[in-house]
Amino acid sequence: MKGAIPTELKGTESSNPYYVLDETVDTERAANKVTMPNGAKLTGVEIFISAPNMDAKAVADFARNGPLPTIVGRGSIQQVTVTTGNGSVTIQNNKVTMESAKTGSD
């Protein structure tokens, strides 16, 4: 499995950004229970969440004003990407970035 990136795929109809925190914490707890064959803890997990009913700005604001960047920076979780109905939010390296959805007129 050398070079493999542990990935968690989630989807929700929720419009509440708290779902992102809840899933991140749940995934971190699960990853912390895994021990690799060499004895190391599982690290580098990437979480992708499809959340078409969430607003990208609301998710970004929630992430910036809460513990998500700290949780992502602790080791087990490397990155969280949330694709919303109007863009995407990425939490990585203690940073929160937001991209608006592209329109057909680009």
C-alpha cells in the first residue's frame, strides 16, 4: 500500500456546517484506532464531503471561527474538502480556502 492515501468519502443533505466538524472528529477518532503494520498510527487521511445544500461561505466562516483547522493539523487528518452547492472549501495546513463554483459563462 505504499503511496496510498487513506480517503473518507461522505455525502449529506444537511445545510448545517456543523456536519463537517462532526464528520471530521468521527474520522479522526476512527483513524486514531488504526495501527499500521509497522506500528505507526494512520496519518494523512483526506476527507471529501459532498454537501449540495450547504453554502460555501457559511462553511468557510464556520471553519475559520472554529476548531477545524486545528483538528486537521494534528496529524491523522491531512485535508478536508467540502463541495457545496455554490463552491468548495478546503481545510489544510491550518488554512481555510474557498473557491466559488464556476458558471457556464466562463
